[in-house]
Amino acid sequence: MSAEDDNLSVAENLPSKDSQVLCDASNIEKLLAFWFEHSEGIEKWFKLSLAVDVECKPWEPLVVAAQEGRLSSWSQSTDGTLALLLLMDQLPRNIYRGTPRAYASDAQALATALDAIARGVDRQVPLERQMFFYLPIMHHESLLAQVGCLGLYQGMLARAEAGTDLHELLESALGIAQLHVDVIRKFGRFPGRNVALGRASTTEETEYLKDKGRGGF
């Protein structure tokens, strides 16, 4: 496939700009194709990248629609639930990076994720996609949530075949989950959010941010 063909394929998977069809369920397939089929895996999903942030920007109307509850019917399907979680938890972190809006729908994402997990929806998708049901828990500033999320990630790793690329990816993801636990255990919150949320950092947090930077979480 040429670069031109690849760009055309990506463009076809962007959401319609027509507000009347914005909430159409066909956008579920388009969003999942954008996030999973045209990605570099963990490098695209979690690495701080202005280029990826720009790629995510066209999805902002759907992010807003999800936050306003206009896509609630999507939760009736497995793929729709996954798409909702991406719109409420992942894409805001790219589109609104460094602002309070990056975290504005975290509570909605957490409620959606917990409901989906309780219904076993997370186990109905391929293993590499299951983590996106658990990320809203990882993003919650609660030690109980962090410990629970760590267990979910350990379960994913146990289900992956050893020696595979997926197993390696999930090992990296488990390390990230452990880091979240450690930060919440130490600070009770994610200091990397302090500037965006207008929170004053403690002396200890300031020292941590000097070493670790402000990105992430």
C-alpha cells in the first residue's frame, strides 16, 4: 500500500462532520479502526506526541457527544462500549493535553468501565484491547482503584502466551500500572496533573516533578 493509499484509508475512517449523522453507530467502527488498525500500538497510545494529538483532533465532536450523553446507546454493544471509553478516557488526554478538559470525563469513563467489567464485556474483546476497559480505573486517584487495576493487568498478562509480542506489550503495561500504584501510594494523587488542574504542588511533589517531568496520568 502506498503512502497515498494509506492516507486515504485513514481519512475514510474519520467521523462525519455532519452533526445529524455524528452519533450514528457507524462511527464506532471508524473510531476503532483509527485507534487500533492505524496505530503503532503502545507507542501511539501512550507516548506523548504532538503528532498523535493532532491526529486525534478530528474526533473532538464525538468526544463532546459522549460527554454530553448523546452516545449512551453505544453501550448496548461490546464495540460501542469500547469506543465510548476511548472517547471519554483516552482521546481527551490527546485533544486537551495540559488542560482541565483532559480529565473532564474521567468520572463518566470510570462508571462506564466498572459497569462493563461487571457485565463481563471486557472479556469479549481481544486481549490487547482489554486494557482500555481498565485504564479509567488506572486514571482514578484512589489507591483502592490502583490496586484493583494492578490485579486486572496481572490477569491480562497471565492470559497472554509467553514469548509473544503481546506478552511483551502487557509486561510493559503492567510496569506502568505498578508505577501508578506507587505514585498514588506516595502522594495520594497524580502530581503530573497539578499544573493543568490548578493544584498547588507540595515540596515533595515539586521534587518528584523535577525528576519525572509533568507528563502522563
